[in-house]
Amino acid sequence: MACLLASEHYNTSIGSGGVLGGNKAELDREVLKPGLRARLSRRSAVYNRSPSSESDVCEMLLALSRVPRRSLRSRILSARYFNRSSSSTALIPPRIRAKMDSQRLEHVLDDLEIKSLLIRERYYRDTCQWDKLRSCYHPDASKTFIDISWFTGDIDGFVTGSRAMSQGGVGAIHTINPVEVTIHGNKALSESTGNIQIRTQHEGQEYDLVSWTRFISRLARTPHGWKLLTLDVIYDRDTLTSVVPTQGSVIKLNDLGRRKSYRCVSWVLSERGFQIKQSLPGTDWPESITNLMNSANHWLTGGDGVIKADGLVL
């Protein structure tokens, strides 16, 4: 690996002859500090002479590859193949830059872990994998809260309700596309786009319900990794269409009291016996979205807790 990095750094290949040989002084300045150079000299006698052949170049690179990994990593971070010599980061000492790169890597890994968790949570819900669904949330159910069209409560109640819904013949498919994850210490806030799809029957005909939504979740870092604390849904719009268009009939949704942003969801689930709240965040009520996001961001940046409409404190 060190050979490859060194050869790439000087834009040359081992088979190109003495191109690298003319840059020994530059190698000294760019990559090796005096202490490291002394250790390298002791390890490889070939380093003390100018490389005159392809074999000498190979031996020099091999000697470089024997440098302790920790020292080599610091040298690599200062090498020009990062193309940072013209940027402000070129003035940052290698050790500090290494720490910065480590922090960036940790952030990327956290971001990937959270996004994977969000996708798997919806998948486990759709495929009736109830134990795995429960494992996506914080072990302490009292720290969890789900607020969606047909359910309000903690994760244990949500799992129980989802199982009953599935056994009752109401199957839903969710798509989710995590867009933004904001991490603040051991807290995180995620925003995702997606939709909810339900196939239902009315007067002997099949219909497909599609509700376009945004999923908002709070998460916490635990000894077992990132875990979900909340699930809120912002409802955008929905449609109800006949599976076979020529066989559909006119459906009177009875719009009285139903919100436009999730009118079809309300009708379909109400027909199945669910009580649907009309106070959820939706694009037809912009203030509700502002309140939800302000509450979530306040929690993220250190707020003690947020009192929900029903008195629950998170």
C-alpha cells in the first residue's frame, strides 16, 4: 500500500526507470521528517545512496513500507497526493489533521448507521418482523414516542398495534429515503422523504392508496449503537386510485372534518375502524410543520424535553 501511495504521489510507476530517483530530496522534504528519516536510514542501507536503477527504487519503497503504520499515516496525511498544498489545511500540523480526518470518518460512519437503521425499521414493520422492529428503538420504551395517523404512544404499543393491524388484514408498504441526518453529540435528528401504500377494497373493487410523507425521527447513541426515540410524520398529499381504472366507481370520501394533506388515509383507515387524528403536521397547515421542527431542533441542541399535545414529555 505504501509503495502504491508513494508512486502515486510522484505520478510515476516503478517501471518508468529513474523518474523517482531524481526526487530523493523532495521525498525527504515532503514525506519524511528527520527522526523518521534516521530510522529509515538504519532500516535500509539503500536509502543512503541515490537510486540508480529500478531495483533501487523498489528497495526504497519497500523500506518506506516498513515504517510504523502510525508514523506512515501522519506522513501520508501531509503528502501532496491529497492535493491540499494550496488550501488552508496545508498549514495544519499532521497530527491535528489526522484527528480531523478521524472525526470526519466517525461522522460518516454514524450517518451511514443511522440511515441504515431508518430503512430497516420501515422494512421490519412492513414484513412483520416484530422483534427486529422493536430492536430499532431505545430499550427503554418510556423514552420513545410514535405519533402517526392511527397511533399515538410508545414503541411497545406501536409494535402491538402494528401486529394487530396486520392480522386484521390491513397491510401497508412504506418507502423511505433518508435525506438529512444532523448529529449533535449523542443525539441525532433525521429527515426523510417517502410514502405509505395500502391496497384496500370498496364495493368489490380494489383501490391503491398512496400517501406522500416526510418522516422525522429523533435518535440517541446507546451502548448498542444508534436507536430511534421518536417517529413523527409530516403529511404532504395522498391519492386513491382504482387498481383497474375501468372498473372503479365514484367514491364519496365524506370530506367533512378531514384534512386535505391526508384525506384519503383518513377515509381508508376509518373504514377499517381506526380513529384518525386531524391535528397531525401537514402541508395544509404550515404552522404545524414549523412547530414540529422547532421542537425537534430545540431537543437536538440541548433542550431538556418537549411536552407533546397529550402531555407526554420527551
